[in-house]
Amino acid sequence: MRPKAQIPSLLNRRVFLRSAASSSMLALLPQWMKAQRAQPALLYVTDAAEKHAAHPPLHWSKAVAGVPGATIEIDSTRQYQPILGFGAALTDASCFLLSGMGPAARHDFLSEIYSPSGLNLNVGRCCIGASDYSRSVYSYDDVPDDVNLNHFSLKHDEAYILPTLREIREINPSLFLMAAPWSPPGWMKTYGTTFGGRTAENYLDPYAHSLWELSNGSMLGGWMSEKYLGVYSRYLEKFLQGYAQAGAPVDAITSQNEIATTQNGRMPACRWSPELEAAFVRDHLGPLLRAQHQETQIWLLDHNYSYHQRVASQLEDKQLTKYVDGVAWHGYEGTPDQMSLVHQKEPDMPFYWTEGGPFIDDPDYGRDWAKWGGIFTDVLENWCRCAIAWNLMLDPRGKPNLGPFTCGGLVTLRDDGILLKSGQCHALRHFSQHLQRDGRRIASTSSAPGLRHLAVRNPDGGFALVMTNPGEGRGLRIVYAGQQLCFSLPRNAVATLAW
């Protein structure tokens, strides 16, 4: 029940209501009345029968205490991290497939994915040189020991990667693009690390087939060589400058994708010790970008939750953290709550979720929206500001790629030209279309077992509540600012309530 002090007297009611029409008085209205003005609420549902389907408007009423059944309560006075956005990786493979589409069909697809009226993806991830989802192994300077980088060239990317990035930016100028290398040029690597005088035997990769995979100038596996740290920082600087000049400016960069693995020598990869990564950012890349007034952010790690202790230790170095703008996480090993362990120590350090995707041979590909709704909720609940899916587009065999990998795209381009959306894509829309950039995650609590939920207050004053129901259908009551509304959630569903 609202306090009597919030109810205007009958004598002043007309004056009060007339004044409340002004914007200045609107700010003074009690929360329960503001909630009434937010009517109606719109519900969008994805389940086996429909995908992001709009349901009839729902109307708020006065909340009643003691109502039985499942309830989600929202408290907008408790705010957490801001939202950057949502996106997918624009790999060599994805951009190649897009380049093979007709211009009109490609533009229609990219508009559906990136325009604010469509899926509204506004974050992207590109690869600095070859990744596992490339058609060939390449870097931007494959001439051994070219320490002056005289042979540096972005020619490979000019064919179809840069045109794709430019077309997306035309559709959505607010695109935030981050970039990561899967490997430096092979000649910058060694079979082990020499940082701090440690020998190769201290750091040999237990998953490598042979020493050959860790040496011989290959981009497949190996360790970053300490003696090339300065050269590599200039290599990345030239990449950033080249992309900016080509109309695809990069907003954030990491030193290495999956910095603690060689992937068994099957793909472009490179290991960095925690000390070597810290020295690279602290003593080379960070000072170089600052000296050049380069605004590109630097993020650490770009690897799994399970490496939380590594990054927490690195962040104790305050000479390092003055150049660090965030931590990038993957979701393949460990648990999302391990990110919160780092947040407890470094509450002001931004987090970003930069990779995760489905597998094309998963029998639930295309139907696992509830799984991904739960994953995206976990990511945001544990302080990440964005969620970036892995490949935007792959073919029905999960290709092109460099090895025996079975990742699926956010979207599959069939051989007959038909586009199939993954379950991840269906779930992502419930977040990307309704959680605006610079919105704030706010508190929400639930009495419903197994029901996942995440609430955001958007910068335009609206609210969004994303709910994932992996079980049977259930009735649900939402309570906010003294108001309530009731509806039913179907089984195995993701739903967004917006008001």
C-alpha cells in the first residue's frame, strides 16, 4: 500500500494534476504513478511455436501483497554495470560467405542483423590476421625478421573483410568494433618463453604433438618471443592505423585470442605467460598507443573464465592497469561466477564477453534458445557489458575453417541460399533489440525455481526484463514500483517484457 503522503488532497487535486503535466513536475511524481504512465507493457516470446512474437499489451495494476505463485520483483534503485551491446564475430570465413551473396541479398541480411529496427547488433569482433575460421594461414607481414615492417600489408583484408565492415558501419554507424590476433607473424614466435630467463622446458605446451609445432616460424601454436615485443606493438599499431584509414576504425584490442593455449598445433594460436602479456601492454603497446593519441582500448586475457586467477594477479600491477581498459572473457571453460571473483577485487574494471557459439553438429542447433538465454543472463549478471557470439555466418558444414572444427554460425547460409537462424540468434534478439547501449542492469529477484531473469533500465527511460524459462509453462507476476502485471510463460521459452 502506498503511503498517504503520496496522495494529493482532494482540494489540490486539479492543481496537482495540471502541474504534473509539465516535465519538471513529472520528475517529482511518486514511482507508482510513473509506473502507471508506463502502460502498456509489451511482451515478446520465443518458443517452439513463435520467434520473438509480439503479444497483446499488458496493463499494470496496483500490486497486491501475498499473492501466491511465481513472482519477479524489480528494484531500479539498485543499479549495476552499463550495457555496451551485442554482436558476432566478423571472421574471414563469415566475410567470405557474405561476399559471395548478391549485393541486394547481402545488404538485406546485414540490415536485418545490424539495423536498430532489426536484430540491432552493435558490437563486432574481427581477427588480426588468420584465425581458425579463415580460408588460409596468413599474417600482415610474413617476411621473416622484417623488424621494420617494410612488408606490412592489409591486402588480404581488402578483398572482402574491410568492405563488409564498411557496409555494416553504413547500416549502423554506432558499431563498436574490437579486434584480436590469433597469432603474431610466425617469425615473432619461439618454441618456449624466454621472459624472465625461464627455459623452454618450464613452459612446453602439454597438448602439443611435437616441438615442430611450437617452432619453425609457424603461426600454428608456439610462444610469443620476448625480443619481438616492441616490433609486435608497432605491428598492431599499423593494423589499427590501416583499418581506421580504410573506414573500419577499431575501438578495442586484445594482445591475443585465447592467450593460454596453442590449440594442439591445429590452428593459428600463441601462448603468452601472464608476465609477458603484462610487460607487453605495460611497457610497449600501452605507451605506444597513448603516445600516438590512439583511443583504442586495450583489454586483457580474451580467454576462459577458468583463468580468473591469472587476470586478478595481473591487475594488482597498477603500472599495468593504467593502460588496461577492460577484461575479455570466453565461456568454454570454468563458470561465469568466476568473473565476479575478479570483480570483487577490481570493481571498477569493465568486463566484456567476446566469444561463444553453437556447434553445427549439435542436434539442438536452431532450437536451443533457452540454453543461450541462460548463458547471456549469466554473462550479464556477472558484470559483462557485452556479449559477442562467435562466427556471424557459416555454411551447413560449419565451414570454411582451417581444421576439423564443428562450430556453427549465428546464422547458417545453406547451399541453396536459404538462411537459418541458430537458437543462439533467437535468444540474442531478446537482449540486443531491447537492452540499449548505456542502459544499466538493475536488481531483480524471483521466487520461481529455474527461471532466469535480467532487468535493465534504458537511457530513454524505458525498462526491459528478459526471462528464460527452460522448463514447463508457468504463470508469472511482475512487480515494479508498487504495480504488478500477470501473464503466462510457455515451456522452453525466452521472453522480453518492455515498458
